[in-house]
Amino acid sequence: MLYQDAFLRTLEAGVRTLLTRWGLDAAAPLTLLNISENATYLADDTAQGRRIVLRVHRPGYHTEAEILSELDWIDALRSSGVVETPCPLRPLDGSALCSFADQGARYQVAAFSHMSGEQPQGGDLPKWFARLGAVNARLHSQSRTWVRPRGFVRKTWDFATTVGRDAYWGNWRQALGLHPEGHDVIERALTLLQVETGRYGDRPDRFGLIHCDMRLANLLVEGERLGVIDFDDCGISWYAYDFAAAVSFLEHEPFLPDLMAAWVDGYRGAAPLAKEDEAALPMFVMLRRIQLTAWVASHAETPGAAAMGAPYTAGTVALADRYLTKNG
């Protein structure tokens, strides 16, 4: 299985062979920061006073063109001051990306400047969700007008690729601990969601390039600064879906309506948000929850997914049942 100790040692060894490509000491300490879709390392070259983050991409998920397109969008967002996010760092030789091979697989590696801070939490969450709403508003405005460079390509996150049988994050029907009754509840909820998302539509003012994963783990707070990291899942989807992604793993919390209200207020302070878009937020929260349930099963080797397991599936069934009662 991926991301066991021996495999992580292999990844670290591969990353170490590339450090000099970014001008770092080959012996600089490496610290594993996170294992999710990818493995992320912090390289700390104390002699030069440089800290950079290196992301080892999961094989077979993104093409090289998709990764380069992500970096292009980050550069555009940074140059326009839309969002505070780490700078992509190109290798010193001018190449686009670095990579290493192991047992027939090739691992693409991207590097970013290090951003300090901690994820928002506790009683301050509504405050930061108001700030996040404003960030999303600016990002969506940029997305609607940005002329994408030639060759730009990112995944499309629509109903089929989010929760369909060929969804990028796996089939929810294989969710851990899913029993027949729960399967029926989720199936009925998805039937309703398919109708609702189809009715909502994918007009250009509602569907475009978004971050897709502004969950708490991808937000960094320091003082009054709200930084956003990890555009790895950015793609073409509903703009309102960015809120659903932001409340990943919080869908069951009683304070969810407070976060939604704060996000909407923050958004409208920076750009218009139609009533229809606001009304669609709970729909996308439910869709995201089912998508994450599939992710937990298909990424069971990662620490985060392993910690959630079957209880997360049970929670999804309960939320789907509640959604049907309210909207069915």
C-alpha cells in the first residue's frame, strides 16, 4: 500500500536527490508535513536560511500539463494580489518540474515557498470564514475574467466526476462500513442532488475555475493574515462549491449555519452573490460530503482517511437522511 513507512523512505530519498535543483544543500533536513492526495515535505536549509515545501504528486492523478496549469494560475493570482498564497518555485535550470523514478513509476515534484501560520479553529472560525468569503469572491472574479494560457488544462468537477461511478476520488458505494440501508439512503439523496444540480446548471457565471479544496487544513492564519495553500485540486466546477469544500469534515457540526452566514456576508462584501447561489450552498455541502466518503475509502492508506473510517460513512448516511427529509 502507498504511504507506509518503507514507501515514505523511498519518497524522501527521491526528494533528496532533487534538492540541489532548487539550490538547496543535498543534506538539508527533510520533514514530512502531510500525506493526503500527495506527500508534502519541508526542506530546511539553515545554512542558507531557506525553507521550501516540496510536493510529491501521487502517480496517475494529475498529468504534467495539469500541474503546470495549476502553477500558472497561482502565479496569476499572486501577481494580481487576489490571494496570499506561497510562490511556486521553478528549478534553477529553468525546467518546468522535477521528477524521480522508482520501480517503474515516475513522481512529479513541485516546490513552493514556505508560508508560516496555523489553520483557523475554535471560536474564531466565523471571523475567518467571513474573510474566506471575501477571498473566494476575489478569486472567482479573477477566474471569470482571466485569459488562460495556451495549453491550460485542469480537471472538471461536475456531478459525474465528483460522485458518479467514474468519480476521480472513487466510488462511494465502496464506502467503509456502508450497509444496504445506508446505501439506499445515499442513493436516494444523490438522485435528488442530480436533479437539483442539473436545475442549478453550469452557466459561465456559476461554473468556472475554482480552488476546490479550501478546507481548514489548507488555510494558514498568522496575525490578521489569511493564507491559502494547496491548489492541487483546483479545477472547473461550481463557484458555490468552494464553500462546500471549505467546510469539509465540518458538515455535521451545529455551527455550520454560522460559518455559512459569515462566508456569505464576507463574499457579498467583495462581490455580488445571487440569492440562488446562496440557496445552493447546502446542496453542494451534501454533494461534497458524499464525495469525501468515497475519498476516505479510496485513500484508506492515508492517516486522515484511516482515522475516519466507517464512522464517517455512518455520519454521511445520517446527513443524507436529514437532507432528504428537508428537501425530498
